[in-house]
Amino acid sequence: MSTVDTTNTANTAATATGSAAGKATLGSNFNTFLTMLTTQLKHQDPLSPMDSTQFTNQLVQFSSVEQQINANSNLEKLIKLQQTAQTSQGITYLGQTVEVAGTDLPLQDSSASLSYTLPKEARDVKIVIKDSSGKQVNSISGETASGRHDITWNGKDSSGTQLDDGRYSFQVVATASDGTAITTTSTSFGRITKVTNDATNGATLVMGAGTKGNDITLTMDKVVSVNDSATGVNNAQLAAANAQYQAAMAQLQALQKSASTTNTGSSGQ
């Protein structure tokens, strides 16, 4: 079942309290400063009043710190909005079969698909498939013509035994007519079953395959293409996710404009 992971909400909330704590501390320190200043003014010598330059500079410093805290608060809001926008975008991938750059190979429902591209014609090509421990489970002969080639693996090992769904990998071994190795580019296909989000990695897509621990995680920039025929997400969900994404981006742009105005004002002082 496709899901969205919200277990990291607490971490995001904890990060967002930074500017709030700073503002509370600044307020307490400012009140203490005013109390001390008032006391000094009460007990100063009328014939020799204290120099106002020092406490004026301190007031300016308090104002500067307050502006920095406000800027940090806006940055925290920007981060949260970016995470929301990324999650909304990630939700649109739920249930979709995507093409991903790399050699990770998810075996889902006893089937896996991959592609490789040859820059020139090869003498022979073999696709070596390994399990999550790195052990070779099968070897498939590939086409040798230059260009892209798509292959579907039925999830069976070299003896014909059906393997369990899970995380596998593959290696394309291509040899030229002179016996030298040919460098290839590879992609694999898998169905997105979950979207996670945290403050460090942002939105992450998960291809669930087999038992726990065999999932393949990837960032959205690794997605090469999306299979439009997938039916995991209906049009209503896609429309709702897109609306949420657009709303988050509008708030993000407004905060960026506000932060820019604040920084410009601070620079002019």
C-alpha cells in the first residue's frame, strides 16, 4: 500500500523553535537591560550625568539582534514550506512506476525491468544480477547493437527457482570486438510505494520490495521518467496534491519577498 511517512514531523517542529527561543531570550535580556538602565538613571549624579552613548549603542545592538531573529524565523518558514512543496510533489509519484538512473533493481510482484545503452556495437553483453548481499543469482545475455535496450527479468535464478521480491542490483558487462570493456549507462524501473520527508534529506521516494529493509530509496532528481499508465494515484489525488504544491509555492514566494525587504532595510541602517 502506498503511504506518506510523517514520523519526522517532531524533528521539523523542534528545528522551528530556534527563532522562538531566541526571541524569548532576547526579550528577557532586554527587560533586564531596561531595569538596569532605569536604576542607573535614578542614581546618577545630576551634576555629572552618565554618557548616553554606551546605552544608545546597546539599544542599537538589541535592535540588530531582533532583526536577525526575525530573518531566521522567516528562513525557518521557508524551509518548512519547501518541505511541504517537496512532499506534495512526491505524493504525485505514489503508485507510479518510475524509471531511475542507476543499477538498483527492485523485484516487485516477481518481475523487474531495466535498460542499458551501448555507445557502440558490442561483441557480447551480459547482465549480471545480484541479490542484496552481492551474491550473483543470474546472468542474462543482452543485445549487442548500439543504442538503448530494455530487459524484463522474471525474478528467477539461474536454476529456474523463483526468488522472493526484494532489493537486487545488476551490472552490465559489455565487451567490444577488440576485447576491451564498453562503458554503458543503465536505468531500472520500480513502483513508488511510500514518500518520506525529513529536515536533512527532504522528500524521499521509496520503492517497497519484499520484506522490511529491502526498500530502495531515492531522491526525486534521480527519476528519469514516469510510466503514465500506472494507476496507483487517481486524478483527484493528483489534483489535490498539485493544488497544495501551488499554494505552498505562493507562500514561499511571499516569504522570500518579505525576507528580501527585511534584509534590504537592515542593510540601509
